[in-house]
Amino acid sequence: MPSNQTTSTTMISSTPSRKIKSYSSLALMVLLSSRPVHAFTGGVVRAHCRRTVSSAHETSTSTSLPMVLEKLRTENEVLIDANISRKIASDGFNDVFGANGFEMNQPNERYKAITLQSLDQVAERHPKIIPHLDDIKLAGLIFPFKASPYFVDELINWNAEDIRKDSFFKLVFPTMDMLSSEHQIKLREAQAEGDPVNLINVVKEIRYDLNPHPAGQKQLNAPKNDKLNGVQHKYSETTLVFPAAAQTCHAYCTYCFRWAQFIGDDELRFAQKEAQSLFEYLNEHKEVSDILMTGGDPMIMRTSSLAQYLEPLCDPTFLPHIKNLRIGTRSLTFWPQRFITDKDANELISLLRRVREEGGRHVAIMAHLGHHRELSTEKFRRAVNRLQKEAFATIRSQSPVMRGINDNADVWATKWRKEVQMGIIPYYMFMARDTGAQHYFDVPLVKAHRLYSDAIRNCSGLIRTVRGPSMSCTPGKVEVTGVEEIMGQKTFVLRFLQCRNENWIGRTFFAKYDESAVWFDDLEPLDGMSLPWDENGLPLPVPSGLN
């Protein structure tokens, strides 16, 4: 073994206080060192993880909940051996280690993630990134980074005069400008000191300052059940599930409001390890009509893993109150090959079709589409075509409006027109959530409403299915409906599209006009009125006397 590898291995093994508990810590130590990755892993990383599996075609029309749950209890042992060190060296740390050091489900070999460790290879093909590599790598200690070859090579405009201003470059490559001045100074000082333990602690402090779980996701949305570590139930009719195998994506958005899912910290992470406890929960909650699979991205899962959640839904007698299956994904943008050329793409399309045809459930692909350029490639068109014509799925589009990426009315109008032409239903325009680099990407409510109005005026009625701009915040989904003058005051007119208190849904209310407001907690009530939530953001009762 080369001497530099021996030295590195000794350094870790002789310092118990630096015991590696997640890929984040290991990645930081590697980034602090010039030694190769395998010097740290040493070919000795081993772990056991248990993965629940189920047979794909055993569900019959007489299936009962206990029978399905019994099948789901069948487990396989999966051993991760010394080969993982080679995988780290080639793929980097994103997706190689989960929060407990376990291997995450990966797409087949045709997909190869671009990580911080492989940026130099990107620079060989696209030299315009070279001046920005140090900035990206340092920011990447705070914000999770990963990109797909498809996205980097086919969607980023490498001919742009200033590559940093290209919308798609900004979409995946983090920058130190995403941090406040205080956090930038703290991180640069910690890096300069060269102490990996201190750097790890500083990174953790900064991440916690960035509000990793906005809108009460941990405190308010999660059921009080130890088995439901990856389930949220904010609105009565919809349950969100975060499958453990879906807690990554083909690429990461720099503005991702679920960035805490990807940094290897169990305390910040939602991850449902198996389907049986979810089904038990749904059997007890007949008010639920919709399952929303989210993550990460459920389309990162192999079809065989996805089947443990979807296969039972092919039986119409199983949980018959579940009418709609929604799958939140950005794979159409980051890796459309998932639906057309991945080795199990055909099985995926078939499974979705069976949920629709045999199970009688509506299947909705909730596609994260934020710019018309995403719709421009032949791979995208082929993927959409398969989902619509072979899986019989409905595709709905949604995206936040983000400064420097899509804060332009023409971008949205063009996107919506193209979507409708392709049979995609425009669904939501969201505001930047109060997490991560919100201050870097946020668009004021005033500008977002003007942008939405200007875009929608230039579109046909078929496009006016889209709602927004909407804040998905603690009390619910709050839409900025307009700006009017009320009692001599310029006023925001707002409306609940969703609410923890269902009595507020569809109701309008008012707030003082504020050109700098970007989030619901920036709003102030009109004189003599009150806002419909308390100091914690929880909705108040609807005033008596209102219908």
C-alpha cells in the first residue's frame, strides 16, 4: 500500500473522536486532504442493511390487508463489502452512503452521477466552469451537490457569455453567494484552519441555521408513530410518503427545500423503510384519498423497490378509499432515460399502467418543470409520450419562481404553452420556501404576482388551470390573489388553497401591501383586522358569523 494511504488510514483509526457516522463527515475529511478517496475507506467499510421486498404479481382480487402485510414482511439480507470503496472513488459520496452508512438504491450503470469529486471531468468537457470550481466545492460542503450527465451536457448553455448567469447552471451548481456574509466568513475560516473536526461542526451549525425543516414538517406534519419515519399527514385527504430508497435524486436543485434529506443526518431526514406500516396507517385513516410519493425522487428507485408500494394498489379491493396516486419527480428534467432506456423502464411503465387499469386509481406524475428549456429535448418528449400513452398517467407541472432562474413572465408563458401542447397540465407556481438559500433565490410577493398575471394574460384558457403564486407554509397553501385598494390602503388579497383548518379553504383575507415581503411571516394585518394564524403560524378558528 502506498505510504500516503497508510498515513490516512492511521489518522482516522487513531482518533476515536473522529468516528465517521455519515458520508458527510467522511466527505469533509477527504476534501480537507489531498489523499485519494480509497485511503480513507481502506476497503474495510462493511455494513448490513435490511430491505423489504414483495413478489410483484401475487396480489389477487381477494387480497386482504393482513395478507399483503405478511408478504411485505419477507426480507433479504444485503451485504455491502469492500467494493464500496471503489464505488466511492468512481461516483463520489452522494448516493453511495445513506445516513447510516448503508448503500442507497442506484439506477443502473448507464446513469453516473456527477459529484464534487468528479467536477474536474466536467471541466475537461466544459472549461468555462474552471474559474468557479473552488467556489462550487466549498459551497458544496453546506449544500448537497449532484448533477446528471444529461442535464449538464444537454440543458446547460455552455455558450453563455457568463456561465454563472445561465439559469440551468445556477439550478445545480452551488455558490458561496448562497450563504450570508456571516456564514461565508465562518466557513472560510474553518476551512483555512485545516481541522476536520472543527470544519464538520461549523458545517453542521450553518446547516441548522438554514432552517432544514420549514413549515413545521418535523413538529407538525409527522404522525406520532415510531414506525412512520417517512410519512407526513398535513392535510386530511393527502398523505405524503418518503420511501427510504427514494431519498436522493438524479441531480439536486440548488434551491431545494428538502435539501436536509441529502446531507446524511438522521435527525433531519424523513425515510420510510417499508410499506407495511404505511398501509396499516392508511387502513386506519379512511379520510385519505391521495397518496403522494415524494423524496428525494421516487423515480430514482428501481421498479422492484417501487413495487412494494404500488403493487398492492393494483388490486381495487385493497384500501379502496385510496383513489389517487401522485408521484413527485424531477426525473423528466434530470434523467428522462428513466422512462425510456433504463434497464427496468418497461417494467416501470407497466407497473404504473396496472395501478391505473387494474387498480382503478388515478395516476398523476407531479413533474417539477420550471423552464421551457426543460421541455426542448427529444428524450424529454419520448419520456412524456410513454407516460401518457403507455402508462396512462396524467402529468401535472409545478415549480417555484426563483430569482435568476425563471423570474420572467415570458419564460413561464412559453413553458405553459408548450406544456399544454404536450398534454401536460400546468398546476402550481410556488414561492421560495423559508429554508436553505431562500435569501439568494427569493422573489418578492409583489413581483411574483405581477409576473404570474403578466404570463397568464398571454395564454389561452386551457392554461389557466395553474394556481399561484402560492406559499406552501405552516398554516397551509396561501395564494397571492391580487393587489387592491381597501379602505384607502394598498392591500394584498390572499386566499387559502389548502389549510390545516379546512374551514379556511377557499376563503380570502387581507394583508398590508409590502414590496419587500417574500413569505407569509413578513405579512402584517390591515388596521382593525387580523391575519388568520397565530404567532406560531397555526390557523386560528374562522370567526363566528362567517359562512
